[in-house]
Amino acid sequence: MPTSETPSHFRLHHAAVLRQLRAEAGLSQPALAGIVKRHRTWISKAESGDVNVTVDTVDLIRSALLPSERGKLPLRMRIAKKIFDARTGMHPPMSQEALSITAGCNLKYVNQLELGLVGTTLDQLAKVVDVLQLDYNEVFD
């Protein structure tokens, strides 16, 4: 599902990482598409940043391409902890309400994000992690 919005830096970084990981794994776009149950054109769009991928889809792709990801806690749960730790580790700690206002998102979304209950997109996640001054590698390690 392409979007007319300008892609976030997270989405563009993910696109580059996806291309690199797929190449390092020696997989073609059709081969990866078969593994993650997507169409080859979707993989192509994800690799060019034309699709706003969800964290759950990032997790699925990373598990397919990185053996070290298999068996780990779901990515959305690891991200939830990193966001909570970053927010509460600020001096003074930032409230969920302040984070939601600063990031331009709903308070309920921030709460659910920190609990790992919401399958967010890269563009939406970028708004939150920008406020917390985290980078892609910190969030997705």
C-alpha cells in the first residue's frame, strides 16, 4: 500500500537495510517474497521505501534473513522496552502525555506502544523515537 506522504528516515533506512540483508543472504526478491508470504512487487516497494512497513512485518523479514533473530522476543516487545526505558530514563523523565503531544500522536497509542500492544508502522514509530532521540540501530538492535 504505497503512500503519498514523504517517507520517514526510519522507512528509508529500513529499505536500505532490507536490500542489504537480502543481498547478504543471497536471496532474490521472489525468493524472499515466498518466505515472508508477500508478492515480489511488495518486496521491491519495501526495498525502495515506497511502502510503510509495520514493525511486525520488519520482525518477520528479519527472522527470515537473520538466523540470530529467530527465537527472540518479538520485535514489538523489544521496541516497547526501549521506548519505555528511553522515556523514563530522561532527566527529568518524560510522561507518556508529554511524549504523545511532542510526537504528535495519541496518548493511547504511546501507552499501547510501550506495552507492545500495537503493531505500528515505521513512519509512526519514527515520530516517537525522534522525540526520544534514538536512532534506527538503537531501536532495532
